[in-house]
Amino acid sequence: MQAYRAYYEDGRIVTLGNPAIPEGSELIVTVLEESIAKSRAERQREAFKRFMMAMENTPPLPPEFDEVIKERVNITREIDL
């Protein structure tokens, strides 16, 4: 018998880490009293903080970008892939 840590979120069990559990394995689920999962609001707050840090550490766009946007150029059509 092998034990794995996990939490319950949005109707499914999410394992911590990436354990290799063979397909078709029979499981015994034990619900602990403590809650290790963060609330949706906490996860959103953390994501927003990461976004703000990334924005603060991103250099400004080059002046050419403003010129392209000012001319209302559709960038997706101008890129030759």
C-alpha cells in the first residue's frame, strides 16, 4: 500500500507532486480534518501578485510599437510566418 498527499478541488482529487499511480489502481481515500488547499480568492490574489511583479519587471515597449498601433495595422495579418 502506498500513500500520496492530495487535496480536493472543483469536484476532483488533485495529487501533490506527480506520483506515478498505475491506471486502474484501487484507491482508499481518507479525508483529513485539516485543509491544505487554498481558497479560490487566495489563489487569485497570489496570481494577481505574480502578474503585478511581472509587469513591474517588464521593460517598456519600444517606440516602434506605438507607431504601428497608431497606424491601426492589424499585426496578425502583417506577420509572415
